[in-house]
Amino acid sequence: MTPGGGPPAGADDWMALVEQTLRGRDLAELASTTRDGVTIQPLYTDGPERPAAAAVTADPRRLEAGWDVRQYHGTAAATADAIDRLRAEMEQDLAAGVTSLELEVPAGFDVDGLDALLDGVDVAATPVALAPHAELDVAEALMALAARRGEGLAPGSSLGIDPLGEWARSGRRPDRAPAEAWTASLVAGPGASRLGPGIRVFVVDAVRYSDAGATEAQALGWATSTGVAYLRGLVEAGVPVDAAAGLIGFRLAATADQFVTIAALRAARVMWARVVTASGGSQQTARQYQHAVTASHMYSRRDPWVNLLRGATTALAAGVAGADAVTVLPFDHASGAADPDRALGRRLARNTQLLLLEESYLARATDPAGGSFYVESVTEQLASAGWRVFQDIEASGGIETIIGEGGLAAAMAESWRSRLGALRTRSERLTGVSEFPLLDEPAPEALAESEAPDAGGLPVRRLAEPFEDLRDAADRYRMASGERPAVWVAALGSVSDHSARTTWAQNLLAAGGVESRGAAGLDSPIAAAADFAASGLTAAVITGSDDIYRLRGSGTANALAESGAIFVALACDPGTPAELLEEFRSAGVDEVWRDGMDAVAALERLHRALGLA
């Protein structure tokens, strides 16, 4: 019963309101489809049976301590200055709430180097995870450090060995197969006694796949297949299945697509539980250890402050999904630090998680999204799609064969081409980049050299790059000429006639780094031509309603061309009549701009007309 005493609303009531709002359009328009073909319905009144709790829930210990707030720290140089700076940053983070560290150090970094770097860090109490790598000596150095200090490594630590992932990323095949080198030396050899409970030797890094363009199902399938390869190697080296499963952790991408991220992380657990139990392992050891990382590909260089929203949404999704450790990359990760000591980005990154843990109590439930028809449905669909990818890989010879033959890289490139089309047409919208860009935002520094891919390996394909390239070209023009490239907007009719399309055109131009100037409320082609001629510009965009276009759109286009416009575009809707558009083209309109077009290609043509390219 409702507060007013009436009966509660049902699905039929909801449907009646939807039909009233749609005004004759099909209900199917409210559904959407992910890149994996997973259908997202507007309303769920039922869902699939919830998977076994062990397959989807987080470690129950999260209820007491929360997840690990893990901060990334890395250096490409082993100089004393670099070590001192990194050590100071880690000390600052640990004192301010970070509970574990992820370290990326150069190849050959020995135990003395790690000892100096981790001076003041209690490795028995603070989990230390080496970033995914294939350097056996670095992993052995971390174990040797724990032995030197006589403390052991804290549960949740990871040696970070991921030879297959490094092969895929760098294009360089490991010298020996995992079962021959990594397991024998670190697990079945003399070093085995130095491994305490809760220490992962192998990490399956699927973040690199997501950053290179993989869909969620592809990343799930490839990660599971990689995990199977490591599990198989451990078992062949004489490690029991239950113990072997406990030596493997997963590093998974979390994105700003909140509910898909929740479902994807839960689906990863479902798939891995199926693998472990089918291999003879117990339900308890089948629970997947997950380190969720905000994906680099979603970070923009332009208007980096919007990345704070992306990071917060992503951290929320990872926490709800039950991740054991979460890394939120700094908001200025792609643009260069906003402050000289790089403290601001790290502080906001860790505080994003601390707010979710300490004020929102997000870790006080083992599976907060469990039982949601929406989440359970998407979880099941993603797990099924990911399992099909996994089966295809295994049928083709396993993950090593697919990497060696280039199948992984080719699949990611194809997925990226498909997503790139959505980005260029702005059907996938990026706030601050393709939508609502800040034209006066200072130009960012160049990308850090460490983000460049190795030759023959996987790149980080950031979603914002197509539009950022346009902005960079516009900035170079401004620096060379002393003024920003600009287009005159001829807004026809009253505010109600032109405002929607004028705003749309201004946002599109800003996405390409082009300033909008012009006059509003033009009531004649003569006035439009006079104002344009006085502006000194060479390109124009006409905006207004279809009714206004019928009255004086063609005349305005003619007048602009006669006043010296070398480029004239018309802003319209997909439903604008074809005969009206043909009339405009005959009158001198060079481009028809509307939703669904390739916005990047249109802006590139405008750049050429303005002399930017």
C-alpha cells in the first residue's frame, strides 16, 4: 500500500506511463546492447537464479577490515633520487590511509634496492604487490627481503609473475614456459618455504587487455584461460589444486560503466569457480582473489578533473562487486601531475576509496548487488559470453598459442575499431571531451613516456584520443598564429528556434578545439552576410529550426558564400527532410552536421578548411 492508502504500483502501471512518454515509439528503444551483445533492459521484474555464494561473494574478512586501498607506485630508474622520492610518496600514502602498495620497479632490481625502497614499510603487516611482470629476479628479491627481515610477507602480497600477460603486452616471448621456470623456482623449489598463507605468486593481468580495446567478455575469457595455464603449470609441478588456486590472483579492469563493471567482476568469479571446482578444487579455494584497477583507457588528458567522477564511479563499482583490493589511478594519470610533488592526485585517489569505506560503509556486505535482477542478468550473460571466449581459446590450443599466433592482438584491434566508431559518432559520449568540453582548459603536458607501448606489443588505447588529437592541432595553430581557430555561427530566428541546435553546434566545435562566434536571432540573409563579413572569419555554421530553414535557410547559405565563406555547415536533426537538405546543398552548404555522423571526420574536414592541417 502506498503512503496515500492506494494499492502499490505494478509493472502494468509502469508500462502505461512508459507508453505515454514514448508517444507511439517502440519500447525496444529503451533497451541497449553492450559490445558483447549483452542486452540491458529498461526494467527487470525477474532474473536468473543467483550463482552459488562462493562463486560471487567477496572474502568475508572484508566485513571487518574492508578491501585493500592499494596505491600504485613505480619508477623506471633505480637512481638514489628516484628511490628517495618514491619512498617518501609511499610513506605519505601509508600514513594517510593506504593499506597496501603496488610496486613497479626496473628489471634487475635486487634485494638491496627493494630494502632501500621499502625502508620504513613493515612488509609483514602491509601487503606489497609487484606490478605484473616476467622478471624472476625481482620476485625472488622480494622474497629474499622478507627473509632478510625475518618477517615474511603480509597476506594479500603478490610476486606479480605474469609471463603470458607480459608476452602479450610486449610482444617478447618468455625464454621458458611458466611450468618450467616460474613454478619450479618459486613454488616447487627452495623458495617455497618462504611463501606464507595468502601470498600470490602469479597474477593474471586482464587490465592490459581492456586498455588495449578488449570487450568485457574477451577480457574475462582471456583472463580465465591464462589462469588455467598457470593452474595447470602449478599442478604439473606437483602443487595440489587447492594450494595452486591460492597462488593465483587476478588483476581486473574497472570502468566508469558502473553496472557492467559490477557484473563483469562477479562473472569473473563465477568463471574461475567453475574452473577450480572442475579441476578438483574445493568451493573455498575457488573464490577468486581480485585486484580491481581503474582502467587507464577511460582517463582523459583534457579536463582531467572529470576523471575524479570516473574514478569515484569505478571505485564504487569495484567495491560493490567485492574486489579484495582496489587501485584508483590519480585523476591526472594521463595528463601529467597537476602539482609539482604529485601529491594531489594520489591524495584524491586514496580519499575516494576511504570515503566509500568509512562513510558509505560499502564493504559491510559481502555481495551488495546480489539479488538484483538487473545485475544477476548481466552477470549471467557476461559469464556465458566470457566462457564461450574461453572455450574457443582452449579449443585452439590455449592462451599461449593464441598469443603466439597474434590472435589476441588482432581480436583487440578489431574490438577497438568497433568502439572507435561509437566514439567518433558520439554514440558513446565522453564528458569533457566529446560532450561539454572546456575550450579554455589549459593544454596538458605530453603523455608520460612510460605509457608508450613496446614495439610489437599492446598499446593503451584511450577513449579520448581521437578528440584530443583535434584539440592538440587547434592548440598548435593558436600558438603559431596567436589566436584560436574560430567559426561564425549564424543562428536564425528566435532563441526557441535555434537554441538547441546552436548549443549542439557550439559543443561540437569545442570538441575540435574551435571557438564559436556569431550573432543570434538573425532575421534575414542580408543581416547574416553583413555580420559574417564583419567577423573576418572564413567558415560558418547555420543553426535554426526546420521551419526557419524553409523560410530563409537557402538564402542565408547563398549570402554567406557570397560574403567569402569557404566552408558552410548546416546543423540539423536526423529527421530533417531530405529534400530540404538537397536544397541547402544546391545553395552552397558544404556539410550537413547532425547526431550520428562521424564527428571526428567532420571536424578534421573543418580543420583542413581552416588551415589547421
